[in-house]
Amino acid sequence: MTDHQLTMLKIKSDLMDLWTKDTALQSYEQWFKALKPKLNHHFHIAEADFFIYANNSFVALKGHKSVSKREQALVFDALKTGKAFSHDSLISRVRETGFSYADDFLLFRNLKSEPLGLLVLKSTNEWNAFATSPFLHELEKAVSDLIEIVKKMVFLIKEEKSSKRLFGVTELFNSTMQSNVILDGVVSAISKNFPSSEVGLLLSHDQKGVTHNYKLIDYMNERPSAMNAFVSGETTKEVMPELSCRLINAPIRGRQGIYGVLQIKAPIDLVFSSTQKKFISMVVNTAGSALEKAILHDQSHRVIEDLQLVNETSKKLNSNMHFGEMTAFLKQQLLKAFRPAEIAFVFNNEQDGYDLSQLSSDFFRTESGKNYIEFSSKYLRSGKEALFDANFSRTMNESIGYESIIAIPIVNQEVLTGFVVLLHMDQYFFSFDSFKLMQSLIGHSSLALANSVLRDQLQELVDKDHLTKLYTRSYVDKIIEKSIVDDEMGVFVLVDVDDFKKINDTYGHVTGDDVLKQIATIILAEVSGRGVAGRWGGEEIAIFLPLTEFQEGALFAERLVKLIPAATEPSITVSIGMHNWTSKRQSTYKELFQHTDKALYIAKNNGKNQVVIHEETSYTFS
């Protein structure tokens, strides 16, 4: 038996040992790690690397660079055509890729002459002698047989891991109705299976708010391959040389639609195996079904909540609320349901303009806010049913603060009486479902708001004097009686027009009425935001200032005595009686009126055109 034959037998024995060691067959790295000492033992080879052939590529084992595409093509070409290729040329190029020690190689193939792997090494005398013997071919065949076994084992192990991950993620999908859990599960499963790749999600805008971890699809600027996957429902691939990566777009699809795209940015030289492609497909398909169930579950709950919201709002709005109360309640409902950053209630006035409700956000009182109101008003007055824009800067052709806008008209008997505006800074913040719900809410509210206006107008006719627009005596009575119980202090003032009969006799009753209206206008301007004023009868007017101290009330009364003669035409004077009360010095409403009336009587008898304040001792301001 020759030395080379003996060496070959020992190598076969060593390979058999590797075959029986499970750890040596778990991965290519472990197998080659176990093989290297054998090469060193038999041939004193200290430096060697192995390239596995997979997906039409020679891939270096972990920790090394792959042989370049050019060198791979050289070897693969030679195998396909059966032509010989230059040993020195290949070694030269392998050295250039980072394996400078290499000066020889072995190419392993299966029975069909398909490549299995490539061994590059630094040769020794022992190796050179063996390589020229007839046993080299036998070595190639023995190692090739073992590589095929390792490949099968690696494939089975990967299949097992893939199945376990797929089972785990499927189990997760079937155990939850939370969309964000499902989406996180997709990214986690793919990331674990492809650790060298970057994994992300592009979601349709219907999924906004589901999770903040992933991007929404930018329909105008997204990469064509991603949009093709989203529109067609088929997986697309794209090589991106500028980013040195390969992009895989896998649609997350259910029976009723496509909810997003899974994006995998893999190394540019990575080729996905059929098993890996199958894994991606099964994950996204399972995720699509699970996500669809979660969305339908959320939608069913949302429909119920929306119906409850509409029902609750309709019931409340039809409970004879005042207009202000009704608007405040509607604002509360809109804020709760839609979470806008800004809200405005706008009502048309008789001058073909609009009035901004005090309940509107302060933003709409700024110049920028007025632009939104003006745009919405013009849009709705043109006859449009509603305004819904999720990318408002594109509509305006300029960068603006708020991107999402909804403007819903308030219509009564087909006449536009006002509108409601919601704004948010984020694009696509309001969904189409939110828009339709708001239309329903405002539609239900329009009639109630119109009825409330009519009720308030009717109540105003009851509570106010037709001529002067001052409150009636009965209305002021109620305000005073309530304030005496609830408040800490207050001032009651009675105003009587001096010589009013003389005005009627001299100028006529029409002028007399006009004088009363002039005085009422002056008094209403003075008490605005401070109290109420009512016509007490004839030419007598009562003023009540709640939460007002004695000195402030006295100054107020003195101001009226001086202001009215200067602001009336024909000029006329007034006499005023005043009395105040505090919680420390309790008064009944009857006592308050009697003391104030007594002070007015004194003012009239003391020469008119003056203020008399009822205290322990009466004070006169002339």
C-alpha cells in the first residue's frame, strides 16, 4: 500500500468521524472548523478557507468576504461549458479579494457536475505531492459526498427553525386582535430570519394611528417597486446600487384589501433561496389575514361607538338646550371623537360675512387662522358639500402649519347657516371614516342648532323689551334674586329720565321713544360684561351689577349721570338711586329695591340730574 493510499484511507476515516458527529453537521462553519485540523494533520495545511455554493453563488463562510462575481462567473462558466480555466488566473483573483495566502484550490461537485463548494488553501510539500497522485479525485469525491450530507442537514435545520418561527408568529397572530402586535410580530419574525437585512413596514393610510413605529405610504413619492407591490398585491424586487442593497417588497394582503408592504433591504449580493422566499410569503399572508381580522374587529367596535356617539349627541341636542350650551356640548363631542388640534364654529351673519364663536380655538383669531376660515367659507359657499383634505399644503401649493382639515357645513332648509372646521398638523390625521362620522354628527346637529336659535330668539322676545332691547323687569328680578343667594356682593341702580313728559309734549312720542332707545344703547354699552339692565316701566331703567363693590358701583352711577346728557339728542338728564349689598350685610330683594327706590326719590326731589346712594346716611353726587 502506497503512502498516498494510506493517507486517503485515514482521511476517509476522519470524514466518517465527522459524519457521525452531529455538531459537525449543524452548519457549514462547524463542519469546516472540524475539517481544518484534518487538513493540517495530513498535509500540514495551516491556512485554508471554504466557499459554499448556494443560489448560484460561491459564498465565503462567516467572517470572510465572498469571491467576487467576476471570479464566480469564471468558475461557473467553465463548469457549464466544460472548458478548462486557468488555475493561476483564478488564484490571482481570489488573492485580490482578500485571501492573499491562497495558491491552490479544490472545486467540489456532485454527480451532475454541479458545484458544491470551493476550498482555497496555502499549499505544502505534502499537499503538492498528494495533489499529483491519482487519489486526489477520490478525495474530491469523498469530501463532495460529505458536503452534500452537510447541505441536507443545514437545509433541514433551517427548515426546522423556519417552521418553528412560522409556528410562533402564526400562534401570536391568532392570539391577538391588536394590529400593532401583529405588525411588530411580522418585523420581528423576518428580522430574526434575515439578521443581515433591514426590515420595515409601509402602511396604508387607513392604518394611521395603529402604530407609530412604521411609515405611511407616500403615494406621490414612494419607490415604484413598493407602489407596484401595494397596488398589484404581488411581491416585487429592486436592486438599489446607490444604497448597495437589494429591496424586496412583499404586500401584506387580506381577502378584502392590501394593508401595507413589508420591505426587506438585503445586502446586494444576497440571493434568497426558495425556502426563504416561501417563509416571507407565508409570514406576510398569515399577517394579512390576522391584520384584516383585527381591523374588522376594531371597525365593528368603532361602528358601535360611532352609533352610540351619534345617538348620545342627537338625544342631548334635542333636549331644549340653549344655543351656547348646545355648541359647547357639540365641541366636547367633536374633541372626544376626532382629537383635532384646533376647532372652530363659524356662523353666517346678515352682512354676508361670518361670526366666529367664542368656543373656537384662539388660533382662528390670528391671521393664519383666518386664512383657513376664509378658504373654508369660500369653498362651502360655492356649493360644495364638505371640505376634506389630508394634505392641505399640496392644495394650497405652499407649506402651511396644518395639513389635515375637515370643514362641514351647518345647513338649515338647504341654506348654509355656518360651518365647523377641524385642523391637525399631521397629514392624513383624519380618516375618511372620521370625515363621514363628522358629517353625520353635524347633519344631526344642524336642525337642533337652528331650533335652538329660534328658541333663543323667542325667549329673547319674552325676556327683552321690544323698544329698547333691555331685559324685562321679570327677567332682571330672577337674576337679582339668584345673585343675592349665590354671590358675595352686588349693586342695584335705578335710572329715571328727568322731565320725560316734557320731551313727549315738545317733540312728540316718536322722539320720546328715540330718546329712550338712545339711553338704553348707552347703558347697554356700559354694563356689557359687567351686569344686566332692564326696563322697569315707562322711562325708568334698572341696572344690576353682581360681584361689584360699593365704590365701583358709585363711580358707575356717577359716570352715567355725566354721560347721558352729553350723548343724547335732544340732550336729557337722568336721576339715579343706588344701593349695594354684601354677604355681611344681608338684604332681601324687596329691601334692596325699596332702599334703591327711596334713593331715587330723594334724587328727583333734590333737583334731579344727580346720584343718590342709600346708606345709613344718604350721599348725593350732583
